[in-house]
Amino acid sequence: MSDAPQLRGLRGHAYAARSSYRQPARLLTREGGEDLWVDIQNDERAVLGSAYLSELQIDPPLGTAPRKVTFPDGAVFETSDHDAIEALTGKTRGSMLHHYEGFNARLIGVVAICLAAAWVLWRYGLDIMASVAIAFTPPAVIEQIDVGSMQTIDFTMAEPSKLSDEQKADVEKIYHRLVQSLPQDVQERHSFDLLFRDVPGMGPNAFALPGGTMVMTDAFVNEFPEPDVMAGVLGHEIGHVVEEHGLRRLYRSLSTYILIAFLAGDVGPILEDVVLEGNVLLSLSFSRRQETSADEFGLTLSDEAGFDPAGLKVFFEKLSEKYADQEPAQWTSTHPSSQERVKAIDAFIDGL
């Protein structure tokens, strides 16, 4: 004899076999030996379908949608009484999942835990994942990021430099002095190529790509020809490269996708955009902490290379005066203001 409870008229609606007519009906059970016998009866007590319980196909619960019971001959019974169906079938994996999916105090706790875990991952985990990704990124990939980024820059906004060979040579001399002041292993790890571009609308600007490619605009060379100022700005950009700020920002922004792509071997469209075109990289900005760190790195490097580290302070002071009533140049459009950076530079120089 079956241990399943007998139903004394579970209300719902039914479709007779090979019929699309929906009618009110009841589901009834009675003893049938080792199994329960199940009938569908309409309001006139006509039997629309009969079978043993083990022969029925009972759909798993889905939200508040009616449960559907299908008989071998095609007759169908539907009911919204989930509890009665669960009493008939007993606990199943689907019914337990349906129970946990319901809105209750437990769900609020689960949501709170998920939000807390997401915050912890954002606050601490992304930096850890970024560090791991950087450690496992092949040098060839970083080099290709620089190549792709420069192709995008040259195609979308830059023009060939109009500086004279003498002007370029003066800047390259300063740049080489700075690079030579770096530890030998750091020099070998990055390319440290210096490029010149005329970028209308960007103003006096210098920026570095992750692999060490450095770009200086014609406007910068023309407006700030002082060696100490150039050394301070170039030293700042070298700091971004050595401390891997570009890659760190890139991996932090795309950490989940990038890590999965590297582990699975499927670069996908986003990674292709980063490596081959550089569009995502160019859209990222450095954080306040990274900018302050690069400032301090540039000041120390300028001093070690024999330049006056106050040159970086002069740059920000002049830039702040010139663009006081205008939108600042892209090189300074990060979180710290020029005034804040001047104060921080004075404090750092006092400690050198």
C-alpha cells in the first residue's frame, strides 16, 4: 500500500485527452494496491483521465505558476495548490528549491550576505586579482597593448609631430637621463620608448602606456621647454609605468572578464579591443592614490638624475594659472587638483 496521502478533491482545471477545452475539475486519489490511483473529474463527475501516480508526469514548481500534471493518455490537470501537489509527491529537489526561492527572512539575509561579499570583492579582491593577472601577463601581450593603443591614438586624434629635430633631441636627452637613473632590472623590463605627437585640443600633455611607451605632445614641448619641468613630468609618467598603474587600472576595471579569458583561453571581443585597438585602455583614468604615488616617484627620480624636483611643482603652478577659467588639460584631469598636488610636492621635497 502506498504511503502517499489521498486527495479528496484537489480543485483546478483540466484538459481531456486530445482536447483544448479548459474546464473546472478535481484531482482525486484512491488506493490501487502498491500505488495510488489518480482520477480527474469535471464538475459533472465525468472522468477525464485516470492513471497510477507513478505514471504521471508532474512539472516542477516555478514561482506562482500553476503546477501541471500530465496523464499517459494526454489529459492534463492544472492547479495552483503547490502544497497539495507536494503532499502527493513528497519532498523533491524542485520543491525544495521552490521553497528557498520564496520571499522570506532567509532571503533578506542571503541578499545581505551577497552584497557584503560583493563589496569585499570590490574593495580588496579586485586589487589581488589585478596583481595576479599582471604577474602572469606575458611581455608580448603588454607590448601589443602599447602598439594597439598607439594605432588608435594615431587614427583618431593625433597628427605627426611638427617639432624640430633639435627640440626632440633636447627632450630625448632628458628622458634618457631619467631612464638611466632607474635600476637595471627595471630598465630591462620595459621598453621606455619616447614618441612625439601633435594632438590638437589636448594641450600640454604627456602620458605613458603600460609597456613603457611614452608620448609627449608638441604643445607640452613648446609651452614648457624648461629641463626641470620636463624631467618632473616625464619622471611622473615613468612612475606610472614602473608601478604598473596602467595595467592595474585595466585589470581592475575588467578583472572578472579578463581573468576568465586568460584562464579559459578565449580572448573574446573585449580583450581583442584592449590588445588590438586600445580603446578600453584609453578610457581609463588613474586614481588619486596612483597619481600621488607617481608624483612622488617622479620627484625622487628627477632628484636622482640631477634635476631640480621642484620642476614638477612649477608645471602645476603654471598650468593652474593658465587654465584657471578653462577645462583643464587631460593630463591633469584626475582626482587631485593642481593646488593639492603643489602642496603635496612641497611636503615631499622637504623630506628629500
